[in-house]
Amino acid sequence: MKTPDNAPRSMLFVSGEKPERFAKAMAAGADLVCIDLEDAVHPARKAQARLDVLGWLAALPKTLNTCAVALRLNPLRTPDGFQDMAALLASSAQVDWLLLPKVEHAADLQCVQSWAGNQFGALCALLETPLGIAQLPAIAAAGGKLRALMLGGADLAAELGAEFGWDGLLHARGQLVNAARTTGLQTWDVPHIDLQDPEALSIETRRVLALGFDCKTAIHPQQIARIHAAHTPTAAELAWAQLLVEAVPDGQSSGAFLYQGRMVDAPLLRKARRIVENAARA
């Protein structure tokens, strides 16, 4: 398992009932690949997908120098989610990230960590219901291996009766970022599902980054390059960030300081460091 030191720029979903696509997904260039046992698997094929996925993960070489791997379970409070968890515990599979969908209570995250904490490196909570959004402060404060919050936009929009688009999800996106920042968590955005409009993906990625999101998720390998391009800073942004990082007084790890006549605090410095990191990864 890899410890998630830096937030992924991209995460690519691959269906758990398509094992022939797992290796291709791993080679697509995403920072993180998520094998999905939930929405991408037909209900009648979930049992077989569960066996195939956990078997593949158990056989995956732990020293393989490739992208990080995530597993999305079914919601914990459903029969399929219960069976996913039982099968995971009975297996030798290990993943870098475990994604838990439709989280509405911090207790769900705490249970998963108590049961399977040795089998994953970090936990991401998917917020996909009005109750989940309402409970964001408590969920974000669950602690333990929780490292990220992700917006599940399609289900949330359906339950809200809102448009599955920018305006319909803007309020939820802002709430998610605010809750994550209060506890130092990463923020991941819902995939852009219109594969026929790649420019819209680029625009949406830049907009969610401007809101404070760290990662844009994807449903097709062709989306990865555009997501990474949106993360890549301009020459002016990189020059500003490098100078600011270099200006940090020796021995100072926190607190504010003056730079070019302006006060620099921890959030601004984190932004600068993230720009430098993204440039290096690009």
C-alpha cells in the first residue's frame, strides 16, 4: 500500500465486472485507478465481480511501480455492501484507497476502519445524498484514515431534484470544500460524463480547481490528459509559487510572514506548494 502523501490530480474508474480492463486502466496515466464494485456493476453480476476484483487485487504485486489503486465498495448499509466488506476481510487484498459511497454518518467510516484498517492505506467518503451533505462537518471530523471527501453528483442531483450540472451542484461543492478544509482533507470532484464534449471537461476541471478541489475523477482513459493539463500551472503561476516557497524564512514551518509587502499565511503557502508539486508531476 502507498501512503497518500499528495492528493491525486486524477482518478480513473474501471468497472469491477471488466477484469480484462484493469491492466489497461492502470497504464492509462491516471494518478489513481479505482476498481468499482458499485454503480459500474450490474446487480446480477456483483457476486462474480466481487470474486474477480478481490482475486486480482490479492495477486497484484505489492512492489509494482505503478499508479495507486482504489476499491469502491457498495454502500455499507446495503446487503451488497455487507457482502463486499465480508469478502474483503476474508481476502488478502490490499489497496491504497478504499472508497465508501453514500456516506451519511461518521460511524460508517469508523466501522470500516475498525474492521479493515489493515487492508487499505487511506479512506475516501463519497457524499451523494442530502443527509450526507447535511452531516458533512461530522463526517469530515471522523479522523483515522479518512483523507478525502468526494462529491457524488449524479445521485445527489437526483435526490435534490436539481440539474446534474454546474449550477445544480455548486452549493454542494462549496460545502464539501469548506468541510474538508476545516479538517485538512482532500477534495475530489464527480466525473464529467459527456465523453462527446472534451472541452467541457477542461472547463469544468478548471472551475472545480478554482473552487478548491484537488482531484477530478474520470470514467474514460481519454479524459486523463485534459484533467492533468487543467492542473498544470502557467509559467507566471509557477514563477510566483516558486519564489514564494523559496521566501519562507529558515526554520519556519507555520505562521504568517511578510513577502513583497504582503502578508503570507498558511493557506496561501499551501497553494504555492501545490502549484510547484503539480508542475513537477506534469
